[in-house]
Amino acid sequence: MSGVEAGPVAPFGARLAAAMDANGPLCVGIDPHASLLQAWGLPDDVDGLREFSLRVVDALGGKVAAFKPQSAFFERHGSRGLAVLEEVVAAARAAGSGSTGTLTIVDAKRGDIGSTMSAYAEAFLADGSPLAGDALTVSPYLGFGSLQPAVELAAATGRGLFVLCLTSNKEGLEVQHARTGGPEGALDRAVGGTVAALMAARAAVLNAGAEPMGSVGLVVGATIGDAVRATGTDLVAVNGPLLAPGVGAQGAGERELAATFGDARRNVLASSSRAVLGAGPDPDALVRAARAAAREAQAALRS
């Protein structure tokens, strides 16, 4: 792992807050769907994957708060695709250097137990790993405690986590809205006993006292309606970033955001992929689309 830039010193939450203030609360997903590659006139192979992804980084680095490369679209091309993901993480790091530069959230949604989770943490959160961005998405559905290796390594290296909490897919409520029956005790009862509320409460404990916000965030879909209220999930208490797919062009405007996030709106990082990437491959068009999306998110979230 030598030769890769060491992890940042400042906590991820503080760096993300600065990036959002400087560039607007927008995260651009790097999702090289086959259909997007075709629309850009690129082949659906490793060469097309690399060209697409690096063009996005080159056009928007330093102009948006964060990138979110979706690991699955790189993994489907095998080891050569993962090598491209490493290139993208390195390019994004270089393009986003500086206290208010563009950060990188690797969207891999890892979640496992014991030594396996430790290995995932080392792959995506350790200094020197070519897959380590500034933050990682993780799945807590083997129990929040199973994420402890990632929590510890992220804290040690100044990186962040985004824990799946309330997602917009209809199947998500089968688990996220369920009432827990585990040994959580007083904390479980205090948050109303739903899985989503418990995940948020666990994040809140880790973020307690952090300024301007903590580094353990949640993934909360912007189009989930009254799910936050229905599950008793306290997003304000989380005191961490809220990664929100579905803002703006995907269906959630000011009214929906107020209903979903309430007083936690200022910590929301709106995630957009196709609404921005569909403007490519012209780099100026990508910049215009990203700035428009950032303004729209800013107006909806900071009103």
C-alpha cells in the first residue's frame, strides 16, 4: 500500500461541512451504467469505464462537495474495473485537495462480522489503501455493533461512514420499520424500538459533541414520505451528515424535504447521479448541470 497519500487529519464531518458551505450541498454519483456509457458514445468495457469516470472527476473536481463512485459498476468489470476505481479515487483525491475540496464517498455498502468486517475496513478506510476515499457507505443489518472495525478505523484515519438507515426502495421498510427484539435495553426503548430509530441513535452516540457535525452519517432517502416520523427516527440528534438520494429532479422538493428532514435539513448532502451525468460528455455542460443541481439543493435545504 506504499506510495498512496496518507489519510486526512481533520475529521470527515468537519471537512464535509466546509465543502458543502463552499460548493453547495451536492454529491455527484459516479455511476457508469451501460446506458450512460452508450449515451456518451463510449463502449461498455473497461476503457469506456475509465474514460467516463475520469472525465467526470476532471470536469467537476473542486466544484462540488463530493463524488460518490458506486463500486458495483466498477466491480462488474472484474479486476480491471477495480483498478479503474482505484484510479478514480486517486484522481478525485488530487482534484479535491484543500480544506474545501471535493471529497469522495465510496459507495460499496459493506457489512459483515469480525475479521471479515475488519478486512473491509482496511480495504476502504485504511491509510495507504488505493480504494480508500474520504468515506464509505456501510450496511448495519448484521447489527450496528458489527460495524465496530469500520467505526474505529474511520475515526483513527479521519474518514467517515454513511450507515444505511431509511432507504427509498419499497422493500426497505420490511427491516427498517420493524420493531427490534434484541438486547438493546434502555436505548432501544428510548428511541421507540424500530430498527431505523436504533441505527440513528447509535450514530448519535458516536457523534456526540462533534462540531460542526460528526463523521458517522446516515443514508436517508429524500422520497420516503413520513417514514422518519413513523419510525420515531431522530435525525436532529444524529448530529452527522445525511446522504439523501432523491433531491430535486428525482422528486423531492422543499415541501418533501421539510417533511422528511425537518430541522436536520442543514446536514443533508443531496445525492444526484443521472440528472448531472446525463448532461455529459461535454465538460462545460456537466459543470452547468452540477451547479444547477447544487443551487436547487441549496434552495430546498437551506430555506
